[in-house]
Amino acid sequence: MAGKPLNRLELRRQSDAAEPLDPMEDEAEEVVDDSEDDDGGEAKKKKKAKAPAKPKVKAVKAVKPAARMRIVWTVMNDAFKAIATFEYAQKDAAEAKAAEMIARGKGTHFVMKSKEPMPDNAPGLGAAIPRSEVAPPQAAVKEAAAAAVDEDDEAEDEEESELDNEEEPDEE
């Protein structure tokens, strides 16, 4: 038969009333026992408790930025040997080269994308891409010229009015 479960509060009072165990007392008794020597000779030195091991700090090496890569079209043979490489924008030329190699009877050739490191002299991120300048439409040129003429006329009018104000004599 199963007994009646004990009252939780009663068990708590009993554990609080009991004398708490001191873990340091047990270690102190072991150290005293080790120091006694049965031979009557010199007493053994007390053993020191080992200090907790400190975690080793690994030297952090400077992280090199990943090499910039670019995608190129590579003409490959059936042994995966690169025959020729073409810029990404020249896919048609790469396919034509592969078709030419097949037509010559040089075996199976195909075009595949591959990554290669960018050259050192390549423009950096955000570099200006050279573009040919497009001439603005004639209407825009005429409007800009008319606006410049209007600004010049206004500036001359302001200068004249300032000079007129300075030349007026004071009447006393």
C-alpha cells in the first residue's frame, strides 16, 4: 500500500532546522590527515589546491578581405580542361568558339560559367564607369542659353541701380 504523502511544508521546516553542511570542513580534515607522517620524519608539505584553469586566449589574426571574384565564360573540353575564357558579356563568342571546336572534330566542347579573381588594376567598388557623353537636345541648349542671358541682364540692372544710389548728392 502506498503511504500518505508527507506534508511539503513540514518537510521544509525539517530541512531548515537541520544544520547546513559546510563543504570547506570536509576539505580541511583531509589536509590535516595528509600532513601527519607515520615514519616520524619530516612532515609532508601541504598540498595546494589547484587554481581553476584559465581559458587560453587565441591570438586573433587580421582577417584578410575575401578576394574579389568575377564570372567569365570558359570553353571546356571533355576532360574539363579550359580551352578559352571570355568576358561575361561575350557569351555568344564563347558559344561560337565551342561550336567551332566541335566542328573541327576536336571532341566534345561546352561553355561553362566559372569564377576567377579580379585583376589588381580593376576599378574598385563604386568606381565611375566610363560612358560616352550624349549631346543634350537642341531645345535644352537654347533654354540654357536664354536663362544665362536673363541672369546677365538682371545682374547688370542691379549693378546700375547700386551705382545710381551712390552718385546721388546729399541735399542740405
